Amino acid sequence: MTDALTLGGLAVPMRALRLLALDFPHLPAPDVHLSTISVERLELSLHDVAMGDSFAAFEAWRDALGIAPDTVTFRVQANGGTRVLRADCRFGDAEVGLIAYASVPQAAAGRGEGAR
């Protein structure tokens, strides 16, 4: 027998994902990430290329998870081309990371406003 992580070792975030699917089936489907390094963490990421308005989807998830608006962080990455919202919370026994990526609108990017 080895000390390798088994699928059962990811039970905490998988259980949280199951509960999210049961409690919030109406919310937009995020990309889901589980890690064999952070075995109690579940990451939900929302991308505007896949769903249109990822920030609106983020707000729906933030509200559903009971995350306070003042705990959300905002930054810009990709040389000013991508806006990022991020928040963390506990759901069930899991640590949940909620992230949204959205392109900077072309008009704002052209004026340099995306790099603030």
C-alpha cells in the first residue's frame, strides 16, 4: 500500500460540489477545479468567453454563497486586458474560491482605463 492520495481524499470538496449542485441548480455552471495539493479546496471560476457576463454570474454565486461584497477583491491582469474578481468562503467543510475573469471592454482598454 502506498501513501498516495485516493479519490476519497477529495471527499470534502466533492461533497461541497454536490451540495452546490443540489442547492443552486439555477446558477450558471462554473469551471470546477479540485486539487490533490489543497485537498479541502474547491475552486469555481467563471469566464466571459464561455458565458457572456462573468461578473453578473460571479455576483449571483457570491450572493448565493453568502459572501460579503466588501470581501471581494478586484485586479487587472494580462497587461491590462483581463479584469478579475475573487472571493473565498467556507461551504460545508470545504474552502471555496470563487473567481471571475472578464475582458476589459475595448473602449476602456483603448483609453488605458483597464490598467488601473
